[in-house]
Amino acid sequence: MTLFDKIVQAEENLNGVVVKTPLQFSMNLSDKYQANIYLKREDLQQVRSYKIRGAYNKISHLNTTQKNNGIVCASAGNHAQGVAYSCQVLQIQGKIYMPKTTPKQKIKQVQLFGKSFVEIVLTGDTFDDAFHAAKQFATENQLEFIHPFDDLEVIAGQGTVGLEILSEQVPTIDYLLLPVGGGGLAAGVSTVFKKLSPATKIFGIEPEGAPSMQFALNQNEPIALTSIDKFVDGAAVKKVGKETFAVCKNTLDNMVLVPEGKVCSTILQLYNEEAMVVEPAGALSIAALDFIADEIKGKTVVCIVSGSNNDIERTEEIKERSLIYEGLKHYFMIQFPQRPGALKEFVNDILNESDDITYFQFIKKNNRDVGPVVVGLEVKNEADISSVKNKMHDKGFQFQYLNEKEPLLSLLI
């Protein structure tokens, strides 16, 4: 049976279990990019992400013995919720391993969806720690491990998103933008489009700080990245799957890498303009539109919004990353003269009227002529910071621009 046949079978298997999510025309985005932009709203699933499709399809295909023994999975978020909900619907026992660092809100959601059918095990500080612990437990106890993406039945379940998109009465789709983490969604949906809509250009979208599929395509095999930025947690994996790579290398026409700061700006934009709450991975495909804006003018584009499990505690970090990316938030380490009036001089002579000091950290040391001060400034326009830098040079203020020194900035702020 081909993967496409498995996807068609999965659609029937998922009938009545998953929500057929809307393919929604976005007037704001269409006006902005002078194109016809449609959003596939997988954030409106029962578990607020597409992950339920793959998890349920895989678990429902297990034999009676495997179901009776129970299943194991590892996840820091959406996959865990999909597995938990599937366990509750199918009434089988599941053990879900999650890092100890997982926010309480996500742990609570997993328990809510799984009810009495799941046991949550918190172990390790990272997803990799939880993944290895879960795999070891599954092997030692001969239990089925439900992989978040590198499994053909999981891929087939995710691929049903593609069948739903093409069942809608919309114009011919010129571009399809797929968020890529481990590659399950990309492999499944791209398989459908290559079969049923071969003229559609398929772009995989990854966070700039975790370009695992781009790296695999460059190397012609899945190879783990040495380090990643974990901010876009739903798509930040060090290594894509063997099964997913085998498909994607033949189906993806291009890859687009999106800076994490742009993802943050898109999250805020969608909340303010579309009343949509999306997680970082859910914003990836929409954030990518800026980088292909000229190419898609006058075209019909579908962006998959993969999920909305965003933790409200991340709001300040999202705003901060967005402002830095947009050139509106700037940090400096400045050597301040240790004398009365130095701060007043800085405010009066260096800053523009619209500039705002949002962070100021200074420890006075009387035995020195100058002392380091960390200053955070928020400006109204991106170009305003140039005059601040020029004035500091002219007035003899020695400084380091911390926005260009991210490891140091992360340590200090």
C-alpha cells in the first residue's frame, strides 16, 4: 500500500474523531500581500493542533494485544495531548513522558484530555531526556512507542489535512506553506498535493534557529544539528525522521527559514488583527509570507496554522523578541561616568524625545571613574537608534551594542 493510499484510509479512520477544520480566507493578509491567502485552521482542532490526526491513526491501528498492554510516548506539548485524547477515546492506557521543565498548563491539558487513561511521567530537563526514558521503558516492557512524526501511520494521519484542503471549493492553489518540525505533517500533506495537485509549489517552513530539514536536504540524509533555538518548540527538533526525510526530499520544492523574532511579530499581529491565538509553530507559515512576498503576488496561497497551544506566561518574551526583531528595542552596555548628573546628561543629550528607557541596571563603585550600565531603550521608529549611537560617540560615551551579542544579552537580561 502506498503512502497516499494510507492517507486515504486514514481519512476514513479519523471520521468523527477529528474536526474538519475550516480553510479560511484572510482578507487582511490577502490585502497586505496582494494575493489570495487562505488559512487552514488546525488550531481549531479538539486538542488545538493537528497532532491528534497522526496519534489517533497510529494508535487505532495497533492490534488487540498492543492496545491491551498500553502505549508509551514522549512529548513536551501537542503530541502528548493528541496521544492522551486518543487513549481516552479508544479507552487504552498510555504512559506519557514529559520533561520536568514542561509548563504546568501543558501538563494539565494532557491530563484533561487523557483523563484516567493516561499517566504522566516527568523526567529530565529536555525533550531528549524524556524521549530516551520513554523509549527505554517501552523497550524493557515490550510496549508500543508512539513516535511524534517518524512513523508511516502517523504521517498518514497528518496527511489527511491535505485531503481536506483539496476538498474545498477554492481556486487552484499555487503555493502551499507547510510548517516543518520533525516532518510528519510536511511528508503527509506534500504526498497528497504531489498526487492530486502537482502544479502547486510546496514550501517547507522552519525556524531559523532549528533548520533540521534544510540541513538534512543539504547533507542528503537526516543528521542531527549540534544545537538549536528551542523557542519555536512545536517545530524545534535537532533531527528530522528517516521516513519523513525520505518523502520530503522528493516533494518539497523549497525551504524558507524564518527568524524567531519574525515569528513573535506574527503571533502578535494575528492576535491584534485576526483575533487568533497561535503558538510559535502555528505562526511559522504566515510569518514566511514576508520572505516570498514578490513571488506570491496575484497567486493563491494556503498556509497551515498548525496549533494554538500557547502559554500565556510566554507573552512578555514574545513581545520582547518581536520588538528586538523589528528594530524597536535595543540594549547597550555603557561606561557611565561615576559622578552626579551623568544620567541627566545621558537623558538630555543622548536620547530623543520619543525614546523610552525600559531597563537600567547600575551598581555604583566609588573607586572607579566610570562603571558599566546596562540600558534598554525602546524607540518609536527603527531608524531612531542611529542618532542615539551617533550622539554617544560624539559625547564620548563608550558602549557595546548588546543586540549583536545575543549570548551576552541573554546572560544579562
